[in-house]
Amino acid sequence: MIKTWFITNNKTGCRFVVVDSRPESVEFYKRCRFDPYPVPKLGSKTELLYFDLMAYKSALDSEYS
């Protein structure tokens, strides 16, 4: 729901959703199609992941057009 809310009429001007995940939650975010952030956080116990809202909107637009 949050992904759709962010892309509807571009309410926020956001392009990416970024999370700083605990290790036990990483697989949840990957199942939700978040990708590992390109630059790893060295020495951190958490992992950055991101979701590209523009790609998501494009995929939805092409699916329903």
C-alpha cells in the first residue's frame, strides 16, 4: 500500500524508499522487491536496501495500459 501511495499523483516527490534493515528482516524486504544499496555500510550491523518507485510506477503503467 505504501508503494502505491507514494506514486499516486507524486504526492511526495520521492523516487526511492530506503530502509536500514536489521539482519533478521533483510529477507522480508528482498521479498518485497527491495534491492541492496549499491554502496555497502562497512562495519555496520544493519543493511541498507532501496526500492525504486519510478520503476514500480512504470511497470504498473505498462501492465494496465
